[in-house]
Amino acid sequence: MEKKKSYQELLKEYTMTQQKNETKAMEWYVDFFLNGLLQQRKEKQLRDDIDQALDEKDKESFTRLTNELKRLLGR
């Protein structure tokens, strides 16, 4: 025979499930935020390196860095 759970047991299970879901959602938001920051940093570094390649008239580096920036931006 199956034991029926009390209201308190059901409430405790529900609360724990909600906490796990909130933790997973928070982890997703943190990953999303940090990945965005990393992409912004990488984009800025590439743009700075492109500017330097232009200043030095380094066509090979300019082309490579520009292609890398395009890939990063999904173009």
C-alpha cells in the first residue's frame, strides 16, 4: 500500500524543486552575461589590433584580423 504524503512533505518537495529551477536559471543567466562580456572584450581587442595593422600598413594581419572579427560577429 502506498503511503500518502502530507501537505508539509508535498510543500517541501515543491519548494526544493523551485529552488533547483531557480538555481539552473541563475546559472544560465550568469553564463549568458559572462559570455557576452568575453565577446565584447574579444571584439574590442580585435578592433584595436586591426587599427594597429592599419597604422603599420600590415595587409596580411589586417585581412586575418578582419576575417576573425567577421566570424566573431557572425557575418
